[in-house]
Amino acid sequence: NAGVMQNPRHLVRRRGQEARLRCSPMKGHSHVYWYRQLPEEGLKFMVYLQKENIIDESGMPKERFSAEFPKEGPSILRIQQVVRGDSAAYFCASSPNGRGLGANVLTFGAGSRLTVL
Amino acid sequence: AQRVTQPEKLLSVFKGAPVELKCNYSYSGSPELFWYVQYSRQRLQLLLRHISRESIKGFTADLNKGETSFHLKKPFAQEEDSAMYYCSVRGTSGSRLTFGEGTQLTVNP
């Protein structure tokens, strides 16, 4: 089991470009979470999804950011018209079905580091 | 709203000394508390959870509902314990996991 896979590991974009970050959950996991870590700060919740459904997006900025987790394929965090302040590490995590004890334990990916020039 | 506070960003102790990483939370209801750890160049991973009531790598954490705390303790710190530690809280199943700001623990030889 390869665990949670995130790509790219490093992404450089110029201001105004789009950034797409991908996350493949662990096998058997149906829930995906995205967190952002700004320099010198902790992990900030962004969005929580299950396949084809956004469960909680209360941490997502209102503009330019979107996330999806389609029926087939990885979850994608999309940032349009990036600005320097978007430079951060973006972590994805997955968990089994959202109910039961195991559901509350997250398995994290290695993160994607976005640098906006 | 659920919230986690880790008052110490940095904590430094000597090898063999006791260590306590503080964590306070706010949540109305019956939350589940966790400690996650990130060693250098490794992924964030679960260290322990309050419902398991277990000791992992010598660490323990007791949930104190009266003080809304979930401090992480180890009686004798080791150099390999140096890492970033995050306390986190989650409410009912299906809700998000909220992290504190993290505490960077350094254990000096």
C-alpha cells in the first residue's frame, strides 16, 4: 500500500497562473482532507471531501480556491490566479469511511510545496 | 467552534529530563483528541489518541475534561523524540480535524 500520494512535490508558479495539486488517498479510504501550512505556522484546515461530495469547505478561501474528489481519479486542489501569499505547503490526508473509530484517524501525504514567484 | 491551543511554539529539554507538551481545546460536546508527530523529513503521523489510553514511545496523554486539556507527557525524553508535535481535536464522526499550531520539541544531548 503506497499510502497517500501527493503530486507534484514541488510546484513553482508565477503570479496569475493556476496551480493544481493532486492527491490519491490510501487504498480503501473514501475521505480526503486538505490542509495548508504557511511558513512558520501550523496546519490550517481547508476542505474535507468524499467522492463526488464536499462535506466541509469552511476553511477554503472564498475566491480562487476549489477542490474536487471525482468518482474516478485523485482529489484535486485548484488555485486560480495564484498570488505570493499562496506560497505554502499543502497537505492531503485520507481516512476510511467517515463513521466509526477508524474514521477519525488521518493518514497524511508528504505534501506539495507551492512557490509563487 | 472547535479550537486547539498549544501555548509553546518551541520547547527544549535535555536528554533524560521529563517533558510535557501542553494542549488545551475548546469544543462543545464529546470530542476526540489526538497527538500527531512529524519527525524531520517524514510525514505527519498519528502518535496517540485519547480513546486508546495507551503509551506510545513512552508518551502518554490524559484527557482532562474539567480543564479541557490533553497534555502530552514523557518521563524521560530521548534525542529521537525531537520533532514537531501537533495536538488535534475532532468532534463527531464526519467532522473535520482541527490542529493546534504545533510545538517544536528539541531534546539536547
